[in-house]
Amino acid sequence: MSPLAFLREGETGRIVVPAASCGCRPAGHGCREHIEAMGLRPGTQVEVISNRGHGPLVLRIDEARIALGRGMAMKIYVRRNGA
């Protein structure tokens, strides 16, 4: 397992441990719902479209693309596919 932020462009993985807090609100006040609304749930497959080493990551989840801040991507743990 490693933080989502460590996946390189083109790599895929499955979310194992989602972030406990999104950083947008105090913990326990809608953070989990906010994270899950973005599609970031345990078992979800993600593909890294863009990860330049700074700034946000761009991810593909199903047919959607989302931008995720690097701090949040460090809180979400994934298992790389093929690992």
C-alpha cells in the first residue's frame, strides 16, 4: 500500500484506505460524505492521468475525471494494480 500521490501517470490502483478528513470542514462534519461523493471509496479503481510532482493530481474514476489536491492524495492509500 502507498499514498495515492505516489502513483505515477498512467498507473492504476484500488483504494484501500480512504482519507478520514477532506480538509474542507472540521472532521466529522460531512467530510466522509464529501470524499465519497467524489467516488473515493474503498475498492474503487483509480487511474492517474496527471501527476507532475506538485499541484493537484488528475484522476480517472470510472468515466469521470477529478482533480485532487496533493495533501488529500497523501491521505488516501491505494494498492497498485499488479502489485
